[in-house]
Amino acid sequence: MGKIHEKSDRVIGEVEKAVIGKNGVLKRMFAAFLVPGGHILLEDFPGLAKTLIAGSFSRAMGLDFKRIQFTPDLLPGDITGGYVYDSNQGKFSLRKGPIFTNILLADEINRASPKTQSALLEAMQEHQVTLEGETFPLPEPFLVIATQNPIEYEGTFPLPEAQLDRFLMRLSVGYPSEDEEREILFRRLERRSEQPELQPVINREVLLELSKDVEEVHVDRDVVHYITDLCRRSRSYSKVVVGASPRGSLAMLKLARAWAAMAGRDYVVPDDVKEFAVPVLSHRLVLDSNLWGNRGADDRIVGELLKTVAVPL
């Protein structure tokens, strides 16, 4: 697992040339890139480098990158593409949309209508797109990084539970510290350009190889029981109406293995599971109506769940 440890440090180090003071967020995101279906929902206030992070990872890993600005008038065909009539050839030809890429940034995803949001469902789950009855596979790897601002409700459409469940985890970037914010300004003055220069330190083939190596990480039966106990406890918790699905259990299992490999281990420990309990479970919970609108309540409830479930020795 030393190879994964070394490569992950190189990628994160390259991204940190552009993104300052967010090592924990970057490491969690790279863990998602190492597993199948590693889609990420970044939820935080405007101006906190959510878009910059997505673009920086794509450059550091040498992956194709497309960005879609979600708006109320965006149509599903604007994402998937479709058949258009070619007058020169006298026939319909396929024009692929921006979804045919490695990393798709769905910027402000909750600004688009539910019909447009649903254009991502098949792609996120089956890694394919169906157009006019014909199915087209998406490039591998295929990852969706979606952003949304938690403070804007007017003119937005909350993501339905079925779509939230397809995101491997939800992360918040957070404001930089005083020293980090000053460093952002000093670096901008020093480089004399808006965009930092980043170089690819791995490529698509290396990333896919690292993903295969993660499958070799051992998970003890007691750790599997710990994961399932956490998810099952969420379904019977008094403040929760709908708990985490088995997709949540699988997400914790996959991320815990990737986290262990990034630490240079070939086995998972309970702390690897704890690391991702909040990012994986919080957005999958439907809370009691008394807690609606209470920002951070879902994170706190997952913290309470962690205290009620016995940790394996």
C-alpha cells in the first residue's frame, strides 16, 4: 500500500499549491477518487474555493474536466447531449454533452429543476447515458463533484433523497484561518496571475491501477459489523425518520479501505470508519420535522450515533 500512500501525497501536495489550509478536505476527496462511484457533494458558502478544488484535482491527476453551471432554465439535453440533424450529411448525428468526461463539476446543482437534476441519476449509478433508446458508456473514471450553497433557498430546488443517496459523501470546505487567508493573498501577489500553475503528477491509468489496489485492503468481520451497526442504528434513532440505506454502508466500507491504503496500511481499523461517518451518513438521514431548518443537526445526530454504537476492539 506504499504506492497509494506515496501517490496520494503527491497529488494532494500539487493541489495544495492552489488550495491553502484544507488538507483534511483534500485527503477525504482523494479517498473518494480511489473508489467506484466516488461522487462528492460540496456544500458551503460562496467563495470558499469549491470550484477551484475540483479543477485543481483534475489537473493534478491528468483527467478530463467539464463544468456545468446549473440554472433554472438548464435542460437535461444540455447535460447529456442528443441527436441533432446534420444538413450536410442529411442525417441525425450524436452530439455528446459535457457529461462525457472524467470529472464533471455540477456547479450550484440545486438551482436546476428536478427534471434536469435527474439527468445525472443514471450516469452516477450505472456510469452510462441512454439517448433515444441507445446506451453509451461514460469514460472511466467518471466522478461528479456537485456544489450547492446552503444559505440560498429562493429559486432553488432541494435535491431529492434518491439523488442525495448517490453521492458518496457530503463535505464542507469551511473558512480559512487568519494566517491561511493572508497566505492566499500573498501567493496571489507572488504568482502575478489569477490561475495557479499545476502539473499532472499521475494520469488516468495510474488512478485506475490505484483503485484496483484498494480492493486488496483487508476488512475484519468485526469492522464490517461496526459499519452495519452504525447504519442500522440510524434507522431506529428517535430523531430520524428515515435512516441510512445499504448504499451508505457500502460507502463507508469503500472509503475506509481507501483511507487505510492512503495511510500505508493493508487493513482497516475502526478509526477509518469513524473518519467518514459524518460525511457519509449525515446527508442520507431524513430528520424529524422538529429539526428541519436546524443547520448542522444531521452532523450532530451522527455524532450521537457514534457514541451509542460499541467500537470493536
